[in-house]
Amino acid sequence: MTRTLALAALAALPLIATPAAAHDLEREELFAAQHNAMQDDTAWEILRDLTTEVGPRLGGTPAEARARAWAVEQLTALGFANVRVEDYMMPTWVRGHERAHILAPFPQELVLTALGNSGATPPEGLTAEVVGYHDYQAFLDDDPSNQAGKIVFISNQMPRNMDGSGYSMPFGAPRWVGPNEAAKRGAAAIVVRSIGTDNNRTPHTGNTNFEDGVTPIPAAALAVPDAEQLMRIVNRYDEPVKMHLLLTPRQIGEQPSGNVIAEVPGRDPDAKKVMVACHLDSWDNAPGVFDDGAGCAITAAAAKQIMEMGQPERTIEIVWFGAEEVGLWGARAFAEAHDGTDYHVVAESDFGADRVWKVTTDLGEERKAEADALRAALAPLGIASGEYDRAGGADVGPLRAEGAPGLSLRQDGTRYFDLHHTSNDTLDKVDPEQLRQNVAAWTTMLMVMAGPVE
Ligand code: ZN
Ligand code: ZN
């Protein structure tokens, strides 16, 4: 968009000067802030440095502890106030060796990776027959006696879409609930097609959970081409397909983790706060650039933009949650220590580094004018108006359940699940221009939600 067009778009907005529920935001002030954010490389620098100097940072491990120390140092250097860590303990799972090969009828290796909380095979691995299903329902519909003692294989394909809706039920079921169900049915192990949209030999890890009383079985995700290969083999041959599987992850018990918190203090200490959040941990197979180094970089860079303009009315609280991937341990610890009703709004960035395309809010009927003001302010950045009764973010979920209003700046997820939870989630995938658009969007959101900056 050219400057002239952008100004014309802004001039056309009826809601920039808004009712009392949302403060008057001058067009020129808003445009200048968005322009500044679109030139700012702070987010890129945070993302580059975190993912270079810390790298992968699985929750509860020494790598995540290094990330916390790094975060405290960086957030302090950026000039934020009250930078601190809130510690907690969490059960911690670590990956071991992982290998699979077909023994018969067509001997060959397959590429896979263990799911978080997977059980382990014996140290020498296990050999069993494979029983394959095209989707989760077919697995459920089959008699458990056909599955006991076997390696269950579910090859469920997720669709690619902009809003990430393919990462939902039923497409995610094989990973989220398949291992637990297969364990209850007596399966020896389970392998699923990666919940991803790429066609690379980079399997997608991710968490799974077993109910109390269910002994975890070995559970892994095959790379998409390897899942397709295995399904061809299963379909081609009437005789049993035999697989050897080696997975040696371990549960190492309760380990220290922590949420990193920083603030831009507001002028009114009694006003409800605005939270911007991300999760600092990543999976162990990549430096976690899209998931979720980008979210931490975007939210901190936007808060810094506000700090450079002056002091907002409300305190902006930056929370880099310590452990999301392996079970929302950071979110739970935070919600226990804080009260959701202390927040004017909470928002999390955890969907990569591509542009924001839609805003949704869940502020309640009485704050409709504020929700509209936000939409009007974001429109010049190419951001569409979405639902008024919806907001996401896994880490802010427990606070939302306690009554915190929420909003979401929805990112374009078209390519997110090509990279998500794979070893390919690396810095080279980031488009700096789209990353800066995110910072402009979050800066705009803070200008509306945190009150006038003076
Ligand atoms: Zn994430
Ligand atoms: Zn993730």
C-alpha cells in the first residue's frame, strides 16, 4: 500500500475517533506508529538472537533454563521494567533414539519421530505386525482384537488452510488421542502420519497424553512421504507387514521451569493490565523459530514501540510462558499465581511469523465500541474484521477461563503446518516484511487497548 492510499484508507475510517469506551486515537499518531513498526527490526533481532544463541529449548530441560536466563537479560537490555522469572516444577520428558524399518515384505527404513510423552520400546526395539487405517474413525471402528499386540498405524491427512482449522478434530485425533486409545486396546505401539501439510521427510513431533492408569506405549509420527509409503505397502500385500521400531524416550521426573515476565508500567497503577504473550519453549528438534520464537519477538517488539512513544495508561505485561508444548505447564502455574480478572485483555502470538490477516475479539457486549475501534485501527494493515465472541491462545486459556477478556491477531497459517514441530522450523523461513507487519499490528492493538500514551 502506498502512503497516499494508506492515508486515504485511514481518513475513511469512521471509528478512529471513538466513543469514550475507547480513547481518541489520532489518525496521524496511528499512521506514524504503524509506519515506524514497519521499519523496525527489533523483532527480527530478538528472533535471530534467541534461536541462534539458545536454539532448541524443550520445557523443563537445561536448554529451557538457558532460554530463561537469555530472556531476562534481553528484556532488561530492551529497557522493560520488573523483569523477573516465576518458577515452577513440571514433569519432564526427553527424547531418545528413534528408528523404524519394515522387515517384511519390502525391507526399508522409515523416517519418524517420537511424540511427546511417548512410552519407550525395549532398548533393542520391538518387532510387530502393522495394522493400518486411513483415518481415526476406521481405527475406532475396528475390533480391538485386531489391534492387540500390533503396531497401529493411522494415516490421517490434515488439510492446508489459512486459518489453521486443519489442525483440529478430526484431523489431529490420531496424535492427540490415538496413542491413549491404542494403549487401552492393547496395541504394542502406534505410528501416525505427521499432522502436517508438507511432503518432506521431516516428521512433525508434538504432544500426546495418556490417561491416568493407562501405561504409555511407544508413539511416533511418520514423515508424510513415509506414511504414504507405509500405506502403499500395507495395501499392496495380503501377508502381514512387519516393522521393527526403536524409541527410547524417558520421563526424567519433576524439573524446574519458569515464566519470564516484563512490564511497560502504566500511568494508572490501579487500571487493569494488558497482557501480550508467547511461549518461550520449543520442541527439541529445531530452534523453534515459527513456534514460537516469533511470538516472543513480535510481542516484545510491539511493547517496545509503545515504550518509545511514552507511557501508556495501562500496564503492559509481557509474558513469555515457559512450557507450552509439553502440556501448558507455564500457563497453569501462571493462572494459579494470578487472577484473570486483573486483565483488561490478554492476547497471545503463537502461530508463526507470517502476516496478521484477521482480528477477533471476546471483550463482551459492553465493550463493542472498543472492539470496533480496534478493527478500524488495524484495517490499514490489511487486517479483516473477525468474530466478536472468539479469542484463542493456549497459554492464556486458563486466565480466560478465570474471566480475562481476550483477543486474537490471527496470522496467515497457510504454510505454518509445513514447518510446525519439524526440524525445518528455522530462521531462513522468516519473511522479515511479514514479521514487521505483525509488530505493526500488535503495536496498533496496544495503542487501542493500553490507553493513551503520554
Ligand atoms: Zn506454539
Ligand atoms: Zn507447538
